Amino acid sequence: VDPNESPDEAAIREVKEEVGIDVTLARIGENLPQLNNDKEKQIPTPFCVLLEKIPASKKYNEHFHVDYIYLAYTNEGGLEIAEQEISEARWFSKIEAMECDTFDSIKRICNAVMV
């Protein structure tokens, strides 16, 4: 998250920077009161928030990351990978996502939201 940027703005910006597509974040908790005035604004609610323990490495001490997981929609199909940011990106079916060599938490999130 950049200075003066909210987590939802960072999510939208990062998707655009890393894979070249514009997204709209899904609205979670539609029945919550909507606050939006000159002093406060309700930002989109993440689907979930993870506290992720990062093990020590040669570069860093053990520490924690807070991951805001948003669901998003796009009408764009093609990905334009920013190679300086990531090495690979593609669309997955639910079956393909479950077969990936990735964290169990990612598989559980995909399983909960993918049809």
C-alpha cells in the first residue's frame, strides 16, 4: 500500500501494474450501512484477511504479513505480465487451481469462491 492509498485502491492498482487488467472489486456485505461524506468513506470489504507468518531468511528476520484478499471482476481476458513484478500469471479453472503447487490457504480460498 502506497502512502495515502487505501487497501482497496492498492489492490486495484497492483492488478493493473502486474497483469495489465482493470478490475472492479466485488461488494462484500451489501447490507452494511454505506458511509460516504467529506469526513469518512466506507471502503470495500475484503473477502478475508490473512495473518501470514513469513519465516526467517538470509534477507529478513521472521515477520508477519497482513494479506487483504479481495474478490474482483473484469471484462478483460488477456493478461499483460509485468516481468519486473511477477514471473507468470494465467487464468485457472477451479480444478486447475486445486492442482497447483501453492499454499493450502490459497486453495481453500479458491475452493470457497470458484464455481
